[in-house]
Amino acid sequence: MTVRIDRRDAFEFLLTLTAYATPYRVDSYDVGAAWFDRVDDAVARDHRETLRGLTGGCEHILVRLFSLAHDLGAPGTSGQLLDAVEGLSPADVRLYLLGYYSKRTRRRVAPDVIRAAAAGDPAASRTFLADAADGPECSLALSALLAADPTNLRDRLVEALRGWDQAVFRDHIEDVGPLLEREVDRLRRRAAEVAERDFLAEATDGAEVVAEPGTDVIELFPQWVLRPWNVFWEHGTAQIIGVPIPAEHASADPDEPPDRLVNLAKALGDERRLRILRRLTVGPYTLQELADHFGIPKTTLLHHLVILRSAGIVRVGPGPSGKYSLRPEMPLELHRLLDGYLPAIPRARKPAS
């Protein structure tokens, strides 16, 4: 298996949009509420309404343009992506957003059913909405896409994306671009130092990566805005993984505490997460098993587990039913982070006798 590591600004562009489309997850994003406030102030109201209206809070809509972004020539800028979207036919833009070119969606719904639904077939639409949606917000978003006029949809989307690029992303990538570039170099060096399995587990912060059948290459790209989440996508024979820049490398300010250290302190300061950790000392459990044990919704539990994973406390196995377990090296990592951030405290001299 070949592992390839590169920077792709078009991916970061789509992830900024994905983050903005899911403000209800602000507590699990390292960027915090301040990022959302800055974006709200910068983006035009009509563009904001278009982007939030198209997604309806569903994180799986605009990220489906990943397939288009992947096929861009170097260097894969946001401008190249916008030109590619504008060059699509209105019908193709809607097919992209519906997931027609997504291998994940095609595993759920036959491609001919997606095409028939997009063409207005009522039976196909019902089948598509029943099998393709990821929760009620995604069902509403997909229903709106099916009902939209394709030309109006394409024109509104292109206008909003170009407005986002000018008002938000250009400043964003100017600040974050050097961090992404440094992280590419660091990941390439690290990939040459350790075994592939260990490298992938380290780069994804504990997620076990299993190549899907037919995969020839695993492509990693560092991402900043959706930290601490990993992003998984498939396109052609490539398995694409967006890995979060580690907290200790996510800022150029040496006086700023590492995000991971801050997240670790937050994670250990929550009673519910401490109860989860205590349960995991017994052994590994799936998300469903933990939800049943604590009697809370899986979405609420997942929020806490993501925080624990991003803090380097737990890890998760592959697939939707992967088991969560404690990372035994966590205490050493906590010591390393504290030791790296806090200067040594000088010992007080004993008074002369």
C-alpha cells in the first residue's frame, strides 16, 4: 500500500464550509466559537443564508465536492475548485451535492436510483431519501436539493462560494497555509521513521485505518479548521484522510498553550467524561454499548468521545462499530505536553546558616 502526503488548499476550503454548516458542533471544534463569530462578521448575509440553506446543518453536503477537488491539478487552490464548479452543468452540480459521485452514498443507494430521483421520479426520491440521509437535518437538505431548480442552484452556489473565498478563505489560508506546509514536511519525515501502521495511527490521533477493498493509495492531507476530527473520503482507488494538525504544531505563538494540553485539561474536568473513562478501564466498548450503559443518546456520547480522543486519552477501532479503548500512553503524553510548555521552576536556595 502506498501512502502519499500532500497539501490541498481546496480540501481546507471545503472543510471551512463544512465547519460553518455545523455550528451546533462548535464545542467539539478546536477553532471555538470565536472563529464562527469572525466568519459571521465577514461573510455577506445573502451568501451566509445560501450556504446554511443548502446544507441545513448537514455536514455531508458540501464535502461531497471533495471528489472534484481531488482531481484538480497542482496546486489544488480554492480558485481552481471554484472554476471547476462553475464549469459543471447545473445537473452535474446537483448530482455532486446529492452524493452521486460519492462511493459512500453509492454503497447505500444504486446510482441509477440517485439519477432517477434527481430527474424527479417520486418513487426513486422516496428510496433515495430513506437510504441516503444521515439524520433528519440531512434528509431535509437532500429534499431541498431534489426540489431545487438546477440552474438556480448552481448559480447561487457559485456566487456564495466565490463570496466565501473572498471574504473568509483568503485570509484564512494566508494564516493557516504555512502551518499546513510545515505539517506536510513533518508528516513526510515521520512516515519515513516508523512503520506504516504506526504512522497512520499516530497521524489520525488513534483511529485505526483499514484500507477499503480496491484501494491502491492512502492519501493524507493536514487540515486545520476541523480539528480534532479526522476526515475520511474515497475517490477512485484512493482512500483520502484529512488529519488534524497536532495541537503542539497548530499555532506559531510559543506562549499559546498547546490545544491538546488545553483539551486534555477540559476533558479531564468533565464529570461525564470521567465516568466514560472509568467504564473504559474495564475494557473496550462500541459507541452503542456505551450509550446503552449510560442511557444517553449516541450523538451526545460521540461528542464526549471525540473530545477524549482528541485529547489523546482514548482511541477507536475501524468502521462504524469500532470499539473505544483507553490509550495506555496518555499519562506520558500529558507529562510531555506539560514539560514542553511550562518552564522549569527554579529551586529556592536554602538560607545560609
